[in-house]
Amino acid sequence: MAITAEAKTATIKAFRRHDKDSGSPETQIALLTDRIKELSVHLQSHRKDVHSRRGLLMMVSKRNRLLRYLSRTNPAKYAETIQRLGLRK
């Protein structure tokens, strides 16, 4: 159910600001998006898994907080990040 190490590394490489970056808001948002996508697929087949649904809601809330922070501090990076991840319509 968790994302593989290779997928996580690829996501970090795609969204990092510099070579040793793993904690920037863009990277955290991208990693959370990957986890959210995988967990939502799990919940489609396991509809009564309430504990995982709670975890999903917590991840979505955390991603929203990070997106709000990024939009407040760096609007250009915010627009680029949501466009690359396809989050807003």
C-alpha cells in the first residue's frame, strides 16, 4: 500500500529545489499526492476501511495546508506545482 522507494526517489528528484532537498513544500506536496492517489485506489476496493479513510483525510488536509503556505510565500511556485500535479481545474 505504501509507495515504493524508487517512486519516492523519482518524485523527490522531479520536485526538489537543489540536490540535497527533500523537505521543500513542493516536494512534500508531490509525495503526499502520490500517497493520496494510491490510498484512494485502495479505498475503492475496500470501502469499509475506516482507519485508512481517516489517514487519507489527514493527508489531504496536510496537503491543503502546505498548498496554502506555498501560495502565500511563493505564488509562482504554487502555480507551477499545482499545474505539474494537475490538482486544480
